[in-house]
Amino acid sequence: MKTNAVRLLDTLGISYELRAYEVDPEDLRAGTVAEKIGLPVEQVWKTLVCRGDRAGVLMAVLAGNDELDLKALARATGDRKVDTVPLKEVQPLTGYVRGGVTAIGGKKEFLVIVDETIELHDVVSVSAGVRGLQILLAPADYVRVVKGKLASIARGM
């Protein structure tokens, strides 16, 4: 399946692998996705849509087994306060549904903050822009494509 994210990676000549999996709409957890695509959960990265009081809408990208540290994210963006956006706003803002949000090839470019631990892996998996399809690629390529800023924004769960 050719999603906008996949088309962008092709255009840029970036090497990746696609992995499809069966979606359970009642269980969109990263751990479940990891099991279905055969990767450890720390290599399956989630994208959370947030809003800062200064930076506006942004995306925070972190490992599936981590929790977002909103105070650390605010420090990384120069905001006083950051919160995740309500679920009902995710699709209108990004064009993606919950479980399919990606920072690659969205309808609008947002500030992207990526947890710095991404550099610990040879390969990470991110949503391809639809539920049921993951892109596996090198972390450096991912950060470059999304024009991400690395920061410590996660805490282990």
C-alpha cells in the first residue's frame, strides 16, 4: 500500500521495510503492534499529537514502552505548558486516525520532537499513516525526514 509517508520515503530514496498486521480497533497499544510485527516494543515508536502554549501543535515521538513527560517536552519546545490534544482533534489536525498517526508526509508539517533514545536502535518502526501498516527504517533517516529535534521527552513505564 502506498501511503503519503511511503511515497515521501520513495521520493527521498530512503530504504525502509513495510510490515502489515491485523488491526484490533479495541487494542491499538504499541505493545500489541510490536507482537504482531515481530519487534520488541522499544523499537515500535508512537506519535502523540500535542499543543504547546507557545509552539502550538506539535508531535512527540517516543518508544512504545515509554510515557511522555509533558514537562520535559515543554522544556524542549520552549513552552511553559504542553498537553496532548483531545482525541477528537487528532484527525482534523493531522489527517490521521488514532493508531495511524505519523510525522512522515502529513497534510501539514508540525514541529516534531523525537525522544533521543531512538539513537540506541538500528531499526525502528513507525506508523505508515494508516492502521495496520508499519514502516521500519533507520532512526537517523526517520529523524532527518521528519526534521525532528532530539530531546529527552520520555520516562519508562
